[in-house]
Amino acid sequence: MVLVYAEATNGQFKKVAHEVITYGKQTADVLGTECHALVLGDTAGAESLGKYGASKVYRITSPQLEAFDAAVYTVAIAEVAKQQGATVIVLPHNSTGKNITGRLAARLEAGSVPGANAVPTMKEGFFTVRKPVFSGKAFADVQLLTDVKIISVAGNSIPVAETGTDATVEDLTISLPEPKTKVVKHQVATGRVPLPEAELVVSGGRGLKGPENWGVIEDLAEALGATTACSRPVADSDWRPHHEHVGQTGVAIRPNLYIAAGISGAIQHLAGVNNSKTIVVINKDADAPFFKAADYGVVGDLFEVLPKLTAAVKKY
Ligand code: FAD
């Protein structure tokens, strides 16, 4: 059985949970087995995970799971995997998954692939998982040789697919350790859709010249109902907050529309945005490398082009 950890934020399942279940279901199909989901904490609508391919949902509610503690969550997932006989465990490759994957692998003496971006295959009889390496310039096909295998799935690497109906939910009781950490405060960084889930993104680079000029990006984002993003040097210079930085070392996104203004299109930037469905590039340099990756390009001064684009969007 493939066991998928379906993460909920404030009791709600986000796109990332639906992605990992879709991935788990497709992995289960490759192995000819079932996909089950695991939910930790009190969540509404756990049965809805069946729509994405989980034939059963396990749920553990416990005071120890109220705030995220990697050590406690690791025990919960490992014990359910052992109890239910999971041979593959799937997690999201976000901050939670990155925190748990290694611990889980050590606890279960399992081989793991962090950051996979394709559904496993049985290449030459071996369970093989693909992951990007060298900033997405190449792929590594990794064979997992252990009885239990752990995969964390890179965000936005496979499209969500609805294949089933509501699943049955089974409440489990697992003995959990006391958390060793305490969350003192949660602070929401922005009122907009978080970048990993955004369908529309307007992004700015060093071509904006300074933080005081970000109004042209904000205005277009506002008109479109989009989320704002930026290149790494912009975040490194404190022009924009770090959670907006996209690319190899930032957030990887897969929106329907990515508008990049004043960004050159370095390979490290492209590594996080080249899965966008449609890329629009605005750059005054016709030779900027980003144009090669663009679906639409405007060669021009962003300070002239963006306000015109915003005005045009507002008309509709
Ligand atoms: P620049 O390269 O300076 O480009 C600015 C662009 O704006 C130019 O193309 C210019 O023609 C254009 N421009 C200027 N004025 C205007 C105007 N008025 N109108 C229109 N266009 C204009 N970068 C990331 O973004 N994300 C990452 O995750 C990341 N990870 C990295 C990891 C490593 C290990 C390394 C070494 C680098 C990484 N980088 C990353 C940095 C990356 O290599 C580039 O340096 C960076 O993406 C460049 O940012 P930029 O395009 O905003 O700036």
C-alpha cells in the first residue's frame, strides 16, 4: 500500500495535499496496489481526499499534533506505516516534508528520494524515481532498493487529477511522544494567495531599480488578482520579502500565467518558474535570455509597458 501524508493548513486541505494524493494514486497504480491517505490533527473534509485517489483515509487527532513538531509527526507517520503495512510513503517536498523525510527514512531504515518530480516507474524491474538535479538542467533516476521507500514530491510537479469519490475515514490511536518545541506565534505574511498555489503571478527583478518602484508590479497584480514574486537579488537586497523569491533557491511555482518584468532569465530563476503554463516576459533588452523561455515577450521599458497592461486589464 502507498501511504500519503496529506497536510492540512488551519484544518483545510490545500492544493499541495491534492497533488501528493494524485502522485500517491499514480504510484499505487504502477505497483498494482492501493493508495491510502494519513491526516494528522483535526481537519474538515478528510473524506474528500478520496476524490484524488485515496481509497481510505486514516486520521489521528491528539493534543500532541496541534502544532507541527517534526519529531512527533515522524513517529505518527512511521507508526501508521508499520501498522498498516505501507511499502511506499509519499510526502510533500515543502518545509514540513523536508523536515520529516530524513527523520522518517532513518526511523524506518528506508531509502528516500527528496524532491521527486515524476511518478515512479519499474524500470528494468527496479522501483525508480526521477528528480531534477543541477538546477533542473538534468534528471537523476534513483532506484530505491529498500522494502520501504520514501518520496517527497516537489510542489507543482504533477497536475492534480480528480479520479474518485469520497473515501472512508478511519480514526487511529497511536501513542505519541510529547513535543519538544512550542509554537509561540503564527504570522500570515500576505493576504494574497500563497505563491506555491497561485494561478497568476506578477514578478519583478533588478530592472525595477529599487523597492520604491514596486507600485507598477503591485498595480498589475491587484488588477489581475495575482500574487507577487521576485528574483533572488531583489529579495537579497531587501527590496522584497524573502518569501516572494522564486527559483532554484526560492519557491518553485506552476501558475497558469507568470509575468516577469525586468528579470534577465538566469537558469537559477528559470528552475523555479519554467513549469508555468504561460510565461510573459517584459524586458528592454531584446537579447535577454528569458525571451527564449517565454510564450509572449514585450521588448520595452517596464515602466511604460506595465501601466499600459494594468490599464488594459482594468478595462475588462
Ligand atoms: P539582472 O540579471 O540584473 O537582470 C535585470 C534585467 O532587467 C535585465 O535583463 C535588464 O535588461 C532588465 N531591465 C533593466 N531595466 C529595465 C527596464 N526599465 N525595463 C525592462 N527591463 C529592464 N536567482 C533567482 O531569481 N532565483 C533563484 O532561486 C536563484 N538562485 C541562485 C542560486 C545560485 C547558486 C546562484 C549562483 C544564483 C542564483 N540566482 C537566483 C541568481 C541568478 O543567477 C541571477 O543573478 C538572478 O536571477 C538575476 O536577477 P534579475 O534577473 O532580477 O537581475
